[in-house]
Amino acid sequence: MFRPNVGGIDRFLRVALGAILFLAGLLLLTEKTSLGITLLVVGLLAVVTGILKFCVLYVPFGISTAQGAQGRNCICDCAAWMTEARNTTTKPPASTTTR
């Protein structure tokens, strides 16, 4: 679906620190503070982007920490698919009728 742009240590740190922030948010949520809600949301977003290997904020800047990343500002393979389709156009089969 999306081209992964989060990988390696970036992914590990997102999941680990996101889980810590999420748990801290849960603990502070019982005290009815906005800090608890903020930590909860930020932690959840970090964990989700780490698991999905995709960060929307990396796209406009062309950043990618995924292995084999080319740093292109593209979130899907649509351009590659179109180029491949143009290069592999099929010719109509030759006429097989004989007289």
C-alpha cells in the first residue's frame, strides 16, 4: 500500500518510546490533566507509525530511514507502475491464418 519510510533504529525507538509515553499518559490520565491526554496521543501515534513503518510527516521532506530507501517524495508506487506499464506494452499477436 504505502512505501515504508521508517526503519531500523528509528522504528525501534518509535515503538519503545511511544509505549513509554502511552503508559505515562495512561497514568496521568487518572489525574484529569491535559498532559496525560497529550502523552497518550503522542505515544499512540509513535507506536502506530513504528508498527506500520510509515510516517506521514516524512513525506513532504523526502525523509526515509527504511533500508534501501531512495528518499523520493512518493508515498505509493504509482509512478513506477506507470513507467513499467509503458515499457512493457504488448504487441498484438501476429496473424496466424495461412492461405
